[in-house]
Amino acid sequence: MHALAPVPLNDRELVRYVRRIADRWPLAGALLGGARVDDLHGAGPQRERGAEYVVVLVSDGFDGVPWLERVHQASSLWDAREMGETADVHCYTPPEFDRKRETLRIVHDTAESGVDLLAL
């Protein structure tokens, strides 16, 4: 039995998502991780997948905005139908991101091996 080839990322929709976010907040960083990115990096099928998509957004514009409000707004801009799945969205100011990168594994892993959405 052969493993299925990983599904390529929808770069066109990812670029549109970043534009929708950048219309609201100036982005210092936008990273994509999760199981779909791990698939593209050759992770084996025998693993706990976790979230299909993890988005980490970094902006000074989040300063003063309650965390749940940031996440709700940024999540509502993600097109799950176009991407084939919802995203686990994280929104941090640069200092928050530095702290979360050290303390939250999903943020660390996305920062280390995720796709830089600003480079698309």
C-alpha cells in the first residue's frame, strides 16, 4: 500500500488571507504550520496530526486588543472552504510572540519549520 502524496498548499488563498489580515493590522510576521505543512515536509502518516493548519500572526497592531478579539477577527478571515479545513489562529504582539515561542510548543514548531506567509 502506498502513502498518499501530500496535498499542496493553496498559495493563492494564503496570499489573499494575509492581505485580508494586513488590511486590518500591520504584520511583522505571518507563519503557517500544522499537519498539512508537516505532510509537505515528509512527516510520516503514523503520528498524531493535531491541527491541520496553525497560523501565527505577529503585529504591533494587536497591542491593546484583547487576545480573544484578535483571534476571533483573524479566524473569521480564514476561508475554511477554500483551504479545506479550519485553522488554529494565534495572534501576538512581537514581545508576546517571543515569549510564546519559548513556552508554547505549537508556536515554537511553527516558527521553526512553518511557511513564511509574507514571503509568498
